[in-house]
Amino acid sequence: MAKDDKKRAEKGTSLRRKSGLEALPRAELGQSVELAPWHVLHDLAQALSLSRQGAGRGLAEHWGSLKYSQALDAVADSYIQLSAEAKGIARDYKRLQSRELGQGFALALARQALLRRYPDRFVSFVSADVVIRAGWSKGSVGYAYRPDFFAEVWKPGEPSRVFPIATTGNHGGPKPSYSQLAACSAHVEAMHIGAWNETPCLVFSTEFPSEGPVTVHVLHARGEDGWLYGSPEHPLRMVNSPAEKGNIVPGIQPPTRGDRVPQSEPGFHVQSEDSAWFQHVVARTATAGTTAFAGDGATTARYLTTDQGSRRYDAGVAHAASGSVQDATYRLLGIPFVGTDHVFRLNNKRVEAFSGVAADLFALLSAGKAEEYRSEIYARRGTWPGQTWDPNWGGPVSIQEDGTVLAMRLLRLRKSTSTEDAST
């Protein structure tokens, strides 16, 4: 029994949990799963870019992932474990570490599982909280239970399918993971997309033991819905068009029984009349996460609504790379990227980090051509470099299928020119 069940039992109330959850079959991920620690940090950094969870505000949030740059060790190409440095942190920081690193592992594995199910589609992740703010009233936004992320499984010109995801982590063992999975089941149950109790979902709990490999527990519910179809009255919209403010009635509506309409349950429900709007907002919010990751506040604000916090990013100054000055431009693994950089100290050494987007894709995003950007990254699936080290850059590099990059190296003196080529 999870802690929230015990509290509610004392009050005489109950909590809905997702039904039909079961272990994710091994076939969903293949016989083995290859994950590089740097790719996990890349997923975490993008997850934090719009999260409002970090100590930094606005465009600084995703740099919080860099505190884990020495937290994971790959052991003999066999498994990933916590490093000696990561094991020595205080208790309160361990809680934060397991939650955030758990998000990185969850998203990396969710992408692999969903791509095996839908090999002809693209998978994007977006903060569920930021999406919810676009369409539900402030009162319903205060409801404590909700997914952590939405996975949008999409293909240009076709309806998307959305999977709610809840994730957490711990430094214990299987027992706390089981309790965490039970708690996560209430969070994914809080979002229904389409028919009652037919929304597919994924829930994760990741163990970070002091000895041995990191272990990820995964449950899923298949469901028959989660599809976002348009209709003659509410057709699917181009992602380029601005998002409209939603006004969805709070609550999840159970199916009608005879002439009686049951009372709604607490939570969030995307019904058929809101399906096209929801797909539009999910796609634009995912795009905003990409531009925030590249450090472009003005463009990020353009893809968000006021209720989603667009004013936090719109400082009235465009990203330098969208104008005549390109002072955060690098060529990594042979590809030119534009973005934002950050210098910090790591074990008394000055380190430089860079996050950005492929230059030609960034040009589309900064011009408001999100639809063209999505079509382009869909067409380039499987063409990006898989290496995690660029010798000319001098450090680890991760490039994702959405054209984003995360790279880090020991700080060195800049060249006198405004653009640095890291690989020629």
C-alpha cells in the first residue's frame, strides 16, 4: 500500500489508480538495451528545459542536469552504476538525484520502447504540467495528481497518439520501487485521452543502489485510445499557427449508464471535441522545449501561451544566432549547431557546456516554421551520428533525433573569431 493510500484510508476516501498495468515485455525493448550515460543526461536536460523545477529560471533550467555529469559510470560495456562521487551525497540531495536521474533513464527507455512499437513514427516528450496549463483552469491545475510527461508519437500530416508517463527513483531496492510504481499509477490515471480508461501509459521507478547496476522497473497499460483525431468541426491544425487558450472543464467524465450521467472524477480529460486542440498544444510545447534548450527566449515565448508562462522567456531579445552575430555556434561531429553555452566549475576545473540545435533546423524554428521543422526531423530519422565523443571538440557529445545536441569539455581559450569550428 502506498503512503497516499494509508492517508486516505484514515480519512475514509479512496484514490483512483490506473487499471491494467503490467510489466513491459522484454520484447518491447529487445534482448538488450544500449544507453550511454551522456545520452541519459541529454534526455534529462531537455526534460528540465521547461520544467520550472530547477534553481535557475527560464533558459537556465536545463543546466541543472550538468550536476550529474560525473554521477554515472559505465562498467565494462555491461551496465551503468552510480559513480563513487554520486554515492557520497547527503540524504536530501539523494532524493533529488534519484528523481531527476530517474527521469533521464525513463525517457531514454520510453523512446526505445515506443519506437519499437511504432517504427514509422517519431517520439517527442513534453512536460505534462506545461501542457495542462494551456487548457485547464487554475483551480484544476492545482490538482495534485498528474503525469510527469507526455510522449507524443507522431507522423507528419497524421493524428498523434499520446502516452502519459510518470517516473520517479530511489536509492533503496525493489520494495520502495513497488511503492513508487503504485504511487505513479495514480498520476497517470489522472489524465484520460479519449474513451474512459483506454489511455495507454508508462510508469517507471529507477533504483540507484550503492553497489551494483542501476535498475529500471517499468509498467505499462496498452489501452485502445490516446489518439488525437480531428473532425470536420475541429480539424487538425498546422503547428505553425498560434495556440489558442483552452477552456476545458476540469474532471474526468465516466461513461453514461442508461439515462444517468455519473459525476465526474478529479483529473484531466481530453474528449473528442478537444482532441485537435490538444495535439496542436502538445506539438507546439515540445517545439518550445527545443528552442529553450537552444537558449532562444523570444522564439520559446512564441510557441507558448500566456498561461504556459511565455512571459518568463520573452525578454524582447532574440537569440544571437538568429541575427548577424553567431557567438554560440559550433561544428560537432561534422554538423554545425547554434545554441547557448555555459561555464562552470567541476572538481576545481573550469568546464564549458553547450546545448543547441542543428543550424538549418534552428533557422526554421526561429522563423516560426515548426511544421517544416517537424517534417525535416522526421525525414532525417536514423541519419544522425551515434558517437558520444568528438576529438576535435575535446569532450562528450550527444545528438538526438530531434536535431538537438549537448556537449561538454574542459574550458579552453576561445579563438579570436566569433564562430568556432570544433571538428575541422
